[in-house]
Amino acid sequence: MSSYHRKYIVAGNWKMNKNAVEAKQFIEELVVELGTQSDVGVVVCPPFTALESVARALEGSHYCAVGAQNMHPEPSGAYTGEVSAEMLRHLFVSYVILGHSERRAYFGETDDFIRQKVLVALENNLKPILCVGETLEQRDAGHMFDVVGHQLREGMRGVDASQLESFVLAYEPVWAIGTGRTATPEQAQEMHAFLRKQLAGQFSEDVAQKVRILYGGSAKPDNVEQLFRQEDVDGGLVGGASLEVRSFMKIIEVAHQLTEQEFATV
Ligand code: PGA
């Protein structure tokens, strides 16, 4: 982490896993494990159908926030199967993952559509977790900075600098998602530093320092420490390893320990 202190965020992306009952059990266990730790921002992103049971199970707890995995930019209307920002707010959702590579690849989401969602999320006081990342072919061809830079620019066009403090970015190389193949700490740092530089150019240096940039892609208890130690890596967006309380807690614990170490050396 840099000398500019950014609180780590560890967000669990459950994808299409856990029904409402399983979600409730998970949260009840998690709440006990978390206790009153507050130096790491913890977020769980269940499927839509479990948002309500997660929010209820978290009632009265200030140590874990709820995120959705997607939303539609329109406030209401004839969009079968979709969910609006206002509907999410009603369920006490505070974060929303936007532009995940699975949405881009399997559901044809474009940068333009993702940007509409980003703007609507911010208008509705939902904190976007905007995902960017290149495929293996794009990396092998040396195009990763172009691809990711484009996704960032297009996804954030029209965002006001004043809204950036509640903005979260996630660098998720597509080749690392669910593959067991993690980016090396150096690869992650290189891309995160690039993203922060882009933000500084698009907004300002000061604002860029405040945006949390999470790493995602096969993040696990045994590889996050080196990733989280990188200056521009401010936490993780965790898929597979967020589905069990034990492994999710271990990742949170790493972020917690690094935060303590950082304060001990100030
Ligand atoms: P993974 O997924 O940790 O299972 O690779 C991460 C993500 O897609 O957000």
C-alpha cells in the first residue's frame, strides 16, 4: 500500500451461487467471525434472490456491506428479468459490481451500456465496483494497456471528480478468473499503477489517490498477501474463495494484518 492510506476492501462476488437460506447461514457465521473489526471494508455480493436475506442477516452489523452483481440503468419499465438501482437501494444494497467480464462476454455488455449503469448507480448513491481486464490473447499481443485503458475511459466518461471517493475499480484479468492462474504481484501492480495514472489524467492526482483499485482473478488466502502488499493494490474482488467463510475470512485477515503493520510503521 502507498503512503496515502486507502482502507482495504475485500469484496466477495458469489456469482450464481447460494440460495437465500445458504446465504443467511453464511452471513450468520461471517458476522461472528468478523466481530467488530472495522479496518477492512468487507462487502458480500450475493445473487439478487439472496440480497434480502443477506441484508436482514446483517441488520445491526456495521462491519459488512451488501453489494449486487449487476443492475439495469433504467429506473423501471419493460425490461424483463432486470433490476433497477432504486430496487437495490430499497434492499439496503450499497455497492454494485458493473462491467464484470462474464457480463461483457456472455451477455454482450458494451462499454457504453456499462457507463450508463455507472452514472445511474452514482446518482442513486450506489458505489460502483467497475471491472476492467484483458483476455489472454490481448495480453499476449501486448494490447493489455490499450484494452484496459479504453474500458476505464469509456466506463467512466461523464463521472464527476466529486463522485470518485465512493468509486471502486477492479482489475480482473480475464485469464485469471476462475482458472487458478493468478496475476503475479508485479503484473497486478503494473496494471494498477497504470489505472491510477489514467485516473489522474482523466480527473486529478488527488482524486486518483483516493480510488480503491481491487485485484480479482483466482485470489486466494495463500496468494493475496503479496498482491495486497503492492502499492496500488487496495484489496480484492474474490470469487471462488469467497464462497466459504473460512477462506473469505483468511483473506480479510491478511488485509487486516497488513493494515496493522502499516500503522505500526507510520
Ligand atoms: P475468481 O473470480 O476469484 O473465482 O477467479 C473473481 C471474479 O470473477 O470476480
